[in-house]
Amino acid sequence: MQSAADPTTTVEDPPAVEDAPPAIEGGRRPWWAVHGPALGGYVVLTAVVFWPVVGHLRTRILSDGGDGAAYLWNLWALPHALVHGHNPFDTHDIFFPVGAHAAFNTNMPLVSVVSWPLQKLFGLGVAANLVQLAAIVLSGFGAYLLAHHVTGNRAASFVAGAAFTFAPYRFLHAAHYDLSHLEFLPFGLLALLRLYDSLPEVTGTPPDPRARRRALAFGAVGGLTFLTNLYYFVFLLIACAVVATWQWRRTFRRETLLRLAQAGAVAAVVAAPLLVVMARELVVFHSLDPVRDWAGADNYSADLWSWVTPSVAQRLWRNRVLHDDTLWTGGERTAFPGFTIWLLAAAGAVWGWRRRRPPGSAPAAGPPGSTDSADSPGSAGSAGSADSADSAGLWVALGAAFVLLSFGPFLHVHGHHGARFTRFSGHYSMPMPYWLFHSFPVVNGVRVPGRFSTVGILALDVLAAVGLAKLVERRPALRYAAPAVALALVMVEFFPSGVVTQKPAIPKPYAAIAADPGRRAVLEIPLQWRTGFGDFGDTHSDHSIFLYYATRHGKPVANGMVARYPQRSRQALLDHPIYAQIVPLQEGKPGFAATFDVYDLRQAGIGYVVYHRNEGRPAALAYLSGLHLPVLADDGTVLVWRVP
């Protein structure tokens, strides 16, 4: 068998179990023939697990009617603005008339643009389902390719991919569309490892002609990650720093630094449409208020028990952990990778931890009978990556780094965090690495440390693949049984207690607003504005569904939701002459007397007032009815007045 690092060097195959049939004569099997079955397998698993959506593609949307409804608006609004020649990151279609600078919002520019043709063909609901289901499949497939690059064992890698894409984190964030696109994390790490594989380990070695192409690929993945989720972009940068540190001998060589610089340049070019706008918001508009205190990071952190306690999202464990989940493992604290993965990862760390191969020595051979192309994304046997000694240590280090970061500014254990030190009026005893991370402006906007668990889980899944592959090597008779049992255990552990969905139907009165000419704004009662730091206006419940309804009429709306909203803009809305009366009016504030009339509404640019009877704001209903506005539509629940 030939080494990928030196095609002329012959390395005797070790007596291990073959993972693939012998290569066809005259060349290697095509990439799709080797890895296509795995991709098909994830399609099937996704269809089974998410059948409430897959089986009702047109009548159910993978959304929760809350945050998910706002993501649906984002999915629709960005390409809609581009098509009409507007800046999608500087909008007055929400928070009217103040508007919002939305570059730091959860826009998902890449996903939104990709979904636009699907929206035109099938409608917003079906398009949203398709791109989100694709994210699940690709996340599993990306983790599979990454694990296969490390182990060369397809069956073990398939288990790792399934464990990654169906982890509890997936179901708790199913309605957060940007957070569902986990595929960029494994694909980004895979691209970096393949780049390192093509770089010389010894100074003076001729450069691999594939290095430039792989640098471009790595940069492209980084840029696309930036255009999808800023959290994951930061995670990918940190993960890449760990890899670069682990391979420091190769990192600080001229060829490596050149390729990394090329990758950075490509990433900047790909991310430029959003990067430029973000820089403009920071420098010109100062649209990000400084992060005060911990900004919730102390509460949105994983507990030590989060890593070993199942989630209520899992059917098998739900009734056993309901109490624990509300205390220290639920919501953003969720970090459970599965007991099966923990066991296999421990085996992988022990069996795969050998002395690292010294620079200049021959790389480990790929698995016997492997038919992967040397330049395919799932190739195992490239210099350094297929060596399980290197691999186990790297993934232990990567997993440890992200587990520690997931704990946030200080360690919580079973809900307790001690009281030895005090910062921002909070008490703690054991500071964690995120404490320093939080000190950097802008970057400290990553204020949900619990989400660092995604990369920690990915590292454990790769280690689990190493452990499973080693088990098969040690016990050839378990070649088929061990992966099958591991996959079954993972799927039983992770099978969800349910999948969140919302109905795609929009109340008929919104069609009347759409049919009415003009672009005057829609004022919804209850009036609510939402940001990542809390709600203002109506604060009794979540009214983000109004944003989804706005996709039907396409006119500006007074309400809105963005991740970050400056205090001065918030105050401008609260001081607005109409809204300053609507907020206390809908609250039924005793002794408050509103004074605005039809003329004031018209002068404010408001063309429609929508009252939701099921929300019960009787004082607002009585006052608005007294204005004798003409009724545009009324279905018994949603009442629409038109401002003449």
C-alpha cells in the first residue's frame, strides 16, 4: 500500500480488518461510491427522526412560532430586500419608523439567499423546511467525513456523524435556524486538517501542489461560516487555533503561514458582503452598545453536570430528568453528548494515545483496502491525519478546550458556583477560560458560553469513532456488530420526545393588507419589540409570530426582533408620540388617557392597526374602536382597521 505523503514509498499493510472492498483495477473508486451510502444513510435517519416535518412538508414548518417565526421573517426579508434593490442590513421594515441596523442580527445571509429560489418555487414554509433538513443531513455527513479522515473506518465514522447531528443540542435549537447549521464546524476542521496534510513536515521538502487548492477551500468554508452564524465562526477560529498549536512545528513554517494567509484572504473576500456592513455599523453608527456585566453569560453556561445529564429533549430520558433539567442542564446549558459516546470516546482516548510520530518519519498507512482518492474530502492516510496517535491527542485537547469554554466565566457544579470571589455582583470560586474571553470588546458579544459545547461534542464524537475503529481492529469478529449496536444505542438515546412545528397558515385579514396599495406601516396590538437582551413594549408573552405574518403583506411593521439593538434606538421608539400612548394603553394602566387620533396615526406613517382579540387588551380595543376607523378585514380573531 502506498503512503499518501510519498506515492513511491511502500508500507506493509497491518493485519487489520478491511473497511472497504479492494480498489478497482486501474484506479481508486470514485468519491461518491465510497461516501455516497453514508450521505444516503443520513437522509434516511433524518426522515425518520424528523418525520413530523418530512411527512407534512407543506402543512408543518420546523419552527416554534416564537423565535422560529422571527427566523422565518429573516429568511424571507433579506433576499426580498436584495431583489428590490434595498440594503437588507439597514431596514425600516421592522421597528418602524426608527428602523434597525441588522448586520449583527441572526440574518443568515448565505441560507437566506440559497433559500430564495426555493421560496419562489414552493413557498416560504417548504423552503424553510428544506434548508433546515439539509442542515441536519450535512451536519451528520460533515462529521462523518471528519471522523473518516481521522480513522479511515466508514462504519465507525457513520456512528460519529449520527451522534453529532442528532445530539440533544439539535432539538433544543431546532427553531433557531442559524444554530441548526452545524455542518460548517466539521467541514471547516476537515478543510484545515487536509490543508495541513498537504504541507511539508520537513523544511526543504517540495511543496504539495494540492496545498493552494486546499487553502482556498479552507478559506471558503470560513467565509461561508461567517455568512451563516457568527458564533460558529468564532468557534471555528478557536478550534483552528487549537489545531495550529497542536501542529506548531508545521504551523510556524513559511509555507504553512503563506497558505494560512491565503485562506484568510479568501475568507475575507467571501465574508465581505457582511463584514463591510458590520464594520460600518461599528465605526459609523456605533450600533453596538458595550456589553455590561456578564450580559447573561453566567446563566447561559454549561454546568459540570450538563455534560453527564441527559436532556428532556430525549424520549428515553425525559421523565427521569425533568427536575434536573430545569435546575442545571436545560436550555442553553445543554451539553450532553450521550453515554454511548462518552464510553467510546474514553476508549478512543486510551487506545489511540501513543507517542506522536516525530517530524520527518513516515506517516501511518491508511486502512487496508481503502479506496479513497488521495485528494477526496474523506481521504484517510494523508500525512499526519490518519495517525491515530496524533488524532487521539488532538481531539482530547480540542474537546477539553471547548468543554472548559462551555462552563462560562466560572464553574457551576450541580447549580452551585461558590463565593470566594466577586465580579459584577456575582459570586464564584473557580474562574474558567471564558472569563478572559469576555474581556474583549465585540467578541464578548458571544455571550452564551453553553454553545461552545458544540465543538466539544464534535471532538468527543471523533474520539468515539477512534475508539470504535480500534475495537473493530482488536476484535475483527465485531466488524459489523459493534458499529450497528453503537448506532442503535446512539439513536435510542437521542431519539427526541418531539419535534417543534408551527402551522404555515397566516390569518386571512393579512391578505387584505397585502392587497391594499401603498407601503404604510402596520401597527400590531399588542405592540412588542424584542432583542437578545429582553423585550420592551408588551412583555407578557412572545409575539414574534407577527413577523411571520408580515411576510404575507410585505409592508413595514412597528414591532420587530433583532439580536442587538442600541439603547438610543430603543428610547426613540418608547418616546414615539403614538407608541408612548399605545404601550400604557394596551397595559390598561389605571388613570391613563390616550389622546392620539386618526390624523396622528396618518402623520406617523401608520396605515393599518391590527388588533388580536385572543390577546385580550380591552382598553386598547375600546379606544381604537372609538376612533371609528374603517374595518379592512375581520375574521373574528384578527381585526384590521385601515387608517384613511
